[in-house]
Amino acid sequence: MSASSRSLNGLPPWGADGRVKRGGRVSAGRRQRNREEGRAEMGGSTRSPGVLQRDGASSQSRYQRLSQRMLDLSGDRGVLKDVIREGSGELVTPDASVLVKYSGYLEHMDKPFDSNCFRKTPRLMKLGEDITLWGMELGLLSMRRGEVARFLFKPTYAYGMLGCPPLIPPNATVLFEIELLDFLDSAESDKFCVLSAEQQDQFPLQKVLKVAATEREFGNYLFRQNRFYDAKVRYKRALLLLHRRSAPAEEQLLVETAKLLVLLNLSFTYLKLERPTMALRYGEQALVIDQKNTKALFRCGQACLLMTEYQKARDFLVRAQKEQPFNHDINNELKKLASYYSDYLGKEKEMCHRMFAPGAHGSTVGEN
């Protein structure tokens, strides 16, 4: 496990000498220079890790030493940044919704005063609404997907002159370590979705496809959070955008491909909502686009099984198995179907036996 991942999980993001850890990837030459710098700075003596003596006169705190190696984002050194791991792709856009892991530290505390690294699934947060620290918002706008960085926030960009009792003292400079897992540009999608169909038609197809993809990605995030109803709403918004769009023949394939993904997601979501009739409906719409789509056949089979339409379930699942003979999920579903159908036949047989057995209607032979 790298140093950056360890600090994200609650250990202090600095070494005993107050230097920023850099994921353990330090060359031998760099380590030698650090030792030489350390001997020069420490004057050959042993001192507290929180205090560094220079020239026998002025002392510097741990954060002051860190700040000398960091990039100024705000222009007044109120927000400083040190990249631990480079990211890729585009920078975070204003008004985006971000998925991050973070830990916040005070200067003289080894454990974070705030962290979401222990949550199984971090919450999606919108810039300007869910994120209240000005410094964190500025920092996130400088990041790319997959990036890990450390930031120092002066009080003006963090908790202000009063702090946040009892955890944050007044005028506190805080350090945050942040990993940007992903972000979604929701502002563009939200603005586009409130336009009328006629207004949306004025935009190129690529714009519509991008907005629909964003809505689907939001739905996927909500689905992973087990918020199936909210996910369904996002998927339906994406599907409505694609249904509205009339495209020339050469572009229609792009629209149908986007529709297929949304229809499959809707079918799965309705299964989770225990509404198999709707799951079957969207699964069959997906099969109109791609009649051999294994996921669509499988979803339809699952829906029919829940509706106790065993013959239809078998038809869909056998077709799915034909496309992927060794698919574990499909074969297990067929075994489940066989078990359910066997139980069903057993109950039918028992019911018929009771109906037609002698004395089933309560009649008795009279005595003479």
C-alpha cells in the first residue's frame, strides 16, 4: 500500500521530519539530499518533529515547511497544493458533482478531524452546494480524475476567524488530502433538460448524446448507492431525450446504441424495484433494437420468472444461453426456473388430487 493511500485512510500525511510523503517513490539521490538538508536544517541536533530551527533563530511550524514546497492556487498563498499522484483527462468543471475521498488534519494532530475514507461508497457532492469550504472548491477545480493531492487552506479559505468549535480552533490552517475518483458535469445536463423539445432540436446530436450519457451516469451512481427510485428517474430523463431526437439515417445508429444502454439499465432497475412487468417492458424494447442482446434476454427471463410465467421465462433464458452458453448467471437462472417449475407442478398435482379425491366435496353415503 502506498503512503498516499495510507494517509487517506487516517494516518498523518507527513513523515516524522514534517516532510510531505510522496507515495514511497523517492530515489536514493533524493533521500541522500533530504538527509543532508535535514542535517543542515536541524543543525545536527534532535528536535521535536513539529518545530524546525533555522540558523539558530526563527522557528517554523510543520505547515510552514510544507507550504514552501507547494503551488499557490489562490494568488495570496491562501490555498496551496502538492500533487501526490497525477490524474488524467479534463479538469473539474464549475458546478460539477464530484466523487471524492478526503481527510482533513489540524497541524498538531495525527488523526484526521474529518474524513470520509471509511465509508464504503462516498457520496456525490455538488460544487457550490454540498462543499462549503472555499479552499476545497478551488482545489477541486484544479484536479483531474484519479488525482491525489494535498492542500493547505488558510483560515480565510477554511473555517475563518472563529473556527468550528469544538474541533477546529480559531484562525486554524488545515491540511486536506483529497483523491478525485470521478466527477459529472451536471450543470450542462440540468440546463439542457429544462428546454422544450423544439429548443433541444436546435442543438447538434452530439450535444444530446452527451447530456443523455451524463444522465445515465448519474443513474448508475444512484443505482450503486441502492437508490433505485432516483436512478430510475435519471434513466427516464435520458430515454426521453433520446426518444425526442429525430436523426437522419446515418446518425440513427448512434441514437439507438445510446437507447439500448438506457433500456437495459431501466429493465434492471425495475427488477430491483420488484416491478417485473415494467422490467419486461423495457427489456423487450431493448430486444427491438438488438434481438440477440444477452442482457436483454436475461432480464426478460428474470422478469417472467418473477411473474410465474415459466414458459416465457424458459424461452428467454434459453435464447440467452444460446448466445452465451457458459454464462454462470444464465445457467443458474435456468436451474432456479427448473426448481420453481417443479415446485409449481407439485402443488398443481396436490391441488388436483384434493379436488377429485373421494369425499372431496364433503358428501357421505346415507345409511339405510
